[in-house]
Amino acid sequence: MRILKLIDKFLNFIVIVFFIIVIAFSGYALYDVGEVYNDARLSEDILKYKPENYVDEEVDKFNLTDLQNNVNEDICGWIRIDGTNIDYPVLFPHTSFEYLDKDYKKNYSPGRKFIYRLEK
């Protein structure tokens, strides 16, 4: 009888520890998703170069040279897909792996931390 009580207490302890670990991991996962979401937003320094409309006269006003000189020389254009959240600068890197874990400012980007680099 005493052994059963000890086993019951031990199992209760294991279940409680398991749920505490699940709650802690869930909290971290929510924090991480929030960081990735915040990192995906474009800052004001690049939004001022974003073309507003994609009609001929607006595209002519889009100054790619200013964008390259003031933000990043690797930017080669802007992509926007209507009906989606895709509205970002397009980069042309010097190497295939340059922007796997970096943003358009060449800073580390947590949103890309799960992309594995292919090593030679």
C-alpha cells in the first residue's frame, strides 16, 4: 500500500513537471513567433522607396538607384503580389547563401534561422 502511494506521488510529480515544460515551451514558441513576425515588417527607411502603385507613371517614379545607394546595393527591384502580404524588395546576392539568414539590411534575421545552409 505504501509503495502504491509513492508510485502515485511520483507519477503525479512527473505529470506536473511535464505540463510545466509544455507551458514553458508554448510560451517560448509564442515569443519566437512574435519576434519572427516583428522582424518581417519593413522599416520606415525602406518604405519611403516603395512604389505605391504599379501603373506606368508610378513605376517610372520608382528610383532603384536611390534605393541601392541608401539602403542596400544588392536590391535589384521590388515585388508585390496583390491579395497577399508579399510586398518586399528583391535582392541579388553576391553568393548563393548570403541572404539565407539575413534581412535586406544584412542583419541577422530570426525568421530565417531554420533554413539550413548547404556547406561545401
